[in-house]
Amino acid sequence: MKPFLELDERFWKVLANVWTLVAMAFFMVDFFTYGRYDFLAGSLSAIYLAILGLFAGTKEYERWHGHHFSRYLGEYFVIFWTALIVAFIAVTLLTQRPYRLPTEFITVYISVLGIFALTQKSKNWYKNR
């Protein structure tokens, strides 16, 4: 029996992209308003990382079952998050304002790096099997 609603890799890709933009915008607003919205950071981070993990997991599942043909590169997630953290650090160091990085931002950054590392390892195992 086929499920009523089947969510494929494309669905998770779009959702991950949208939530990446939402999360980055949120952290920029929170950073430049001196942590005014910190109370939302934990929930938003959990939702974002769950969706990113579902996308990465679905992508790897599809790859290992011969259905993944996308040339979508996870490097972009790492590049964009790294650019954002570098920008935040630069602004903090170059201005005399009390900016600070929320703990959740660091958690998201480290998690994105971890998800990327795992998917790269899976891709290499798949190619070398």
C-alpha cells in the first residue's frame, strides 16, 4: 500500500533551503538587535536541524538505493554558514558594540559541519563500493 503523502528528496531539499534562509535571517536579526529574540533561538535551531537532517538522510538513502541524481552540493550550506559566522565575528571585533553570538548559532554551525562531514563520508563509501 502506497502512503497517502510521499515526501521525496526534492520536498526536503526545498524545505531545507527555505529553513536555511529563515534561520540565517533570524540569527542576523537577533545578532543586530543584541539578542532581543534569543528566546526563539532554541526552537528555531531544533526545527532547522531536524529538517536539514531529514534532507541529508533522505538524500543519502536515495543515493544508496540508486535514486539520487541531484548535483546539489552540501558545500553551499557550509560556505554560507561559515560566511555568516565570519561576518558576525568581524562585526564584533571591528565595532565597539556589545554584539554576541547566541549559543544556538554555534550549535547550528557545528551541526551543519557534522551533517556535511557525514554525508561526504557516505558519498565516498558509495563511490568506492
